[in-house]
Amino acid sequence: MEIERKFLIPKLPDNLESYTFHLIEQGYLCTDPVVRIRRQDDDYILTYKGKGLMCREEYNLPLNQEAYQHLKEKIDGNLISKKRYLIPIDHELTIELDVFHAPFETLRLAEVEFPSEDAANAFVPPAWFGTDVTMDGHYHNSYLSKVSL
């Protein structure tokens, strides 16, 4: 089960380059249900996600580079590319700050995953976070993959 909240980020933190990051490329084979392929650095993953906004089922399976490249040719819509910074905020939680590349280069989203719905609902975001878009499906990457450019 994935339990996460998502926020728009109006201004990037000053010390962003001091954090660990991943380069991510992902595409969608299907968006209902969500079936995604992802390259994260040198790792390749096939993901299934169930319905939901803050809480939903998620299953990840490893792929090799050859399988990823084969499936990449079959994606529907936009290939999404982004840099994901990992910013720890306490001993349990990490902000995953996504800075998107073209054609979504103006979009910056922060996601925080939680161990429970209670923890997610009790979360007080840092002052540099913008609007909470957790309940707005327009900010799911699967939706972005279908946006006409």
C-alpha cells in the first residue's frame, strides 16, 4: 500500500544540490489500471498501481534494461523525465522532490510517503511547500502522460 501526499513547490530550496538525487524516466503502458515502466538511474522497474489518490495499492517488479527498452517502445503518450531529490525531514520521512524536464519543466512536485493514513493526515508540511494537490489526480504522472502537448 502506498500512502502519500503531494504538494506543488513554488520555489526550489537554495541548497538543493547538496541532496542525493535520482534521474528518472518513466512511461505508461496503461493508465486504468496504472501500469508503468521506470528507469531510475541504472535500475528498471515495472509498476502496477491501483485506484486512489492518497492511498492505493502498488506493486513493483524488477526489469532488465532490454525488457525496459522493449516496453518503452509501447508506451502511450508522453515519456516523463525528471530529477528526484531525496530530502530527509525527520528520522522516518523523506521528501521526494521532483523537478521535471521538458515538456513539463515548469512543474515541481514534492511527495511524502507515510506509514499510515493517520500519519499522512497529521503531517504539517514545511513552509516552502505550496498547495496540497494530493486529492487532485491532474498531478499524477499517469495523467501527465496523457496531456496533449
